Amino acid sequence: MSQTIEMIDPVTGEIIGQQQIAEQLLAQAKEQGVGLVGPGGLLGGLTKTVLETALEAEMTEHLGYEKHASSNGENARKRTRSKTVLTEVGAVEIDVPRDRDGSFQPKIVRKRQRRLDGIDEIVLSLTARGLRNKPFYVAVGVTTAGERDILGIWAGDGGEGAKFWLGVLTEIKNRGVEDVCIVVCDGLKGLPESITTTWELAVVQTCIIHLIRNTFRFASRKYWDQIARDLRPVYTAPTEAAAKARFEEFAEKWCTMYPAIRKLWENAWTEFIPFLDYDVEIRRIICSTNAIESLNARYRRAVRARGHFPNDAAALKCLYLVTRSLDPTGRGRARWVTRWKPALNAFAITFEGRIN
């Protein structure tokens, strides 16, 4: 009996049919200059990657520590051994991990097992989903002492809404974050409403840097420098009225050519304007996203080095280890900015009675 493979893209929500999967694989094989099946074929390579990743995940669970990490016991990894297994796409040579005392009993490819059935469906399903491609969200808090603290990492599916965010924020509140003055976020659906539900007095501020970057997405690269110069009077305006006037001047010049830019700013305007009410010292603090960008860059490097993960827990463990490596002693936290005292004075005046 033939079976139709059909997956749902976790980010777009679109149904990916078997024919579309096949077309994508054929295009990828052609681009790489290899065949789809047979020795050195694309499907054989994908099968090898999936099997070896699953085996490594099993070994990590067996030993209790990640590959390349320090051993936490007497048992440890040994050099891998090569093994050829027969699959629907042909013979595939894989590297099977081994442990020092020989107690590792793999389940995905059992010892002395030479034939694997059904692995082609697993490979195609993982390919359709982009090997479990999904977003992970990180929250970074800044204390009144100017120290930044990573509050948590959460796995999503690309379709998060108010219910998801309310659960995340409630968890943070229950862990001791009693009051929040400003939350800087990036237009995630349902997040602003969840913030004000959790902390009634919190101000929701869109990320200015990301708003500017998203503006560039709709314009030709050759105009980026001019657009950046023309946008600066908008987000440096002294009042909302002045910012509105400057934006109309900007829109008159650019939004006839790029109408999506006007829609982008109009949709974000409510979360953009709180920024304009603050002292320059506060603006400097909430405008800069360097600390978050640096953290995300470290996460991306670790994920690219690993390639892909068999499940959410494995991905979270990788990101957690990266987080721990930022402060391995656990005795100190980096400051959000070097000139924190001027900002603290501005915060104390703006949020009187809430800065202790």
C-alpha cells in the first residue's frame, strides 16, 4: 500500500505535499551536483545525517553530557566505528558512537542490525519540516543595579499567540519579577496585551533598531543610506507631534515608491511612541539591543556548529550550555551599559516610587 507524505510547515502553516518535497529535493540535488539516490546521493547523505544525529542524541542521554563536553563520570565516549546499513535509498555507511565500558545499547540502529525499514519516510518528513526548524525565544531582564539577567528560553512553533506569551510572562512573574517598567519587544502577535495583563503598569516599547531594519527590507539596498538619514529625525524627535510631522515628510519622499514602509510604521506606531516621552538617557538604554544581539549571535553559532537536533530538549540543552558559558563562575553579571548611573537617575524620576 502506498502512503502519501504530507507535512505542515511549522512557520508558515502551509501544507507541504509529497510532490513538493520531491521537487525541493531534486532542486537541491541539482544545485549540489549530485544524484538523488545511489552512492553519494542526496537522500543517502540525508539518511546518514539523520541516523548519526539520532545516535549521538541517544549517546548523550546515555552518558548524561554533550559531545565535546567534560565527562561527568567514569564512562565516556570512544572513537566511532563505521557500519553499513541497508535502507530503501540504498546502502548507507554511518559512524556509530561507542562508550568506554560498552554499555551503550542504541535503539534507532540496534547492534548487529543491518537493515532499516521506514527510514525514508522519516528522512522525507524531517526534510519537509526543515529538520525541525522552529523558533526559540529568550527574555533578558535588567535590574535597577544595571545588571542584565537571562530570565529564560522557550521553544515555540512559529504560531505563538497571547495564550503562549501569557504563560511565559506568568512564569517569569511567579519566579519573582514583581514589577516591570518597560518591556522592549519586536511586534510578536499577542505579546503586548499579555505584558500589560501580567504587569499592569508596564510600558510596551517596540524595538527601534528592529523597526529601522524592517524598513530596509522593503527598499532597494542602494537607498538604504538615504532612508537611514531621513528616518533619523523621526525617532530622535522631541515629541510625538514632531515625530508624526517628520514621518509625513519621510513618507512623502519614500512611501509612494515603497508603500509597505508606511504600513509598517503605522502598525507599529502605538508601540513606537512611548520612546519619545523619555529622557535621552533612557532612550539610549532602550534603543540599544547590542547585548541581546550578541547573545543571539552566540546562540546561532552554537546551533550552526551542531547542525540540527532530534528534539526540543536537545536544542534547549545546547542553548542552556551557551548561556552558562557567559558566566561560568556564577558570581557576577555584566552591566547592560557602562554609563548606568545617569540612566538610573532618569528612570527614578520617570517611574517615581517604583525604582528601589
